[in-house]
Amino acid sequence: MSLSESRAKLDDVVHSPLRFSILAALASVDSANYQTLKEALDVSYPLLSKHASVLEEAGYISVEKSFVGKRAQTVFQLTREGEAAFRKHLSALQEIANGLT
């Protein structure tokens, strides 16, 4: 496969470093709450919210909002579509990293 063909397989939604990091984090756990992701990725609440919205609109993550007592809680989970997109993107990156073979 050529580098051009591999590059064409990159997913523009996943390609953002922060969205890629969110998907990578969620691929390693069943789910994660907002605070955990914010701290792990060292980003602001608005930035995490913006990128999570893009991933949710693409169907790559699910976002569940609830209350624990009087406190709002947001939990993120990778969907099947999100896992497939993440794995495909990761595979394309690996093909590109392999260079001219």
C-alpha cells in the first residue's frame, strides 16, 4: 500500500490530537467521567466539551449526563463505531510510520 493510500484512510474527526487522545483514553477503559478525562488530558472544561461534542456528533462516543446527589456527572464511553474508527486511524498511522517499504 502506498503512503498516499494510507494517508487517505486517516479520519479527519479522529485526527485532532485532543480527539485522538480522548478516544485512546476511552479505548483503555469501560467509561470515564468528565473530571477524569480533563485531568488525564490536562485540558480546560470548555476545550474538552468542544471536542467531546464533535466525537459524539460523529457517533464515536456516547455521553451520559446524570446527577449524583445534587452534583451533575458526565460519563463518556467509546461506541463500537468509535472503536472501529480509532483502530482504523491507528492502523493508517502505523502504515505511514512504516514509510517506504
